[in-house]
Amino acid sequence: MIKFFKNFRADEDGAVTVDWVVLTAAVVALAGVAYTGIKGGTSTLAGSISTGIGGISVSDPTN
């Protein structure tokens, strides 16, 4: 039993897993913040493009 605890304490696989979980959570949080920042700008841009395209008239060249 003592040998088991010594091996468990010396094993670093658990620590590496925790590091990756924390790193992945940070990346996901950063992506959420970036999405929130980009969302407002793209909505405004899409509205401006829609207004601009709506004001264009196209004539039929065959007439």
C-alpha cells in the first residue's frame, strides 16, 4: 500500500491533465469574449450592407 502511494505521488499524468483542462478552459473563455466583441460589429455591418444594397436599382439590358 505504501508503494502504491509513493507511485501515485511521483506520477505526473494527473498534473498534466489538470494543466490541459485549465488551458482549454482559458481558450474557450477567450473565444467567448472575442465572439461577444465581434457580434455587435458584424450586426451593424450587415445592416449597413443591407441598406446599401436595398437602395440600388438594376435595369434590364435587354430592353
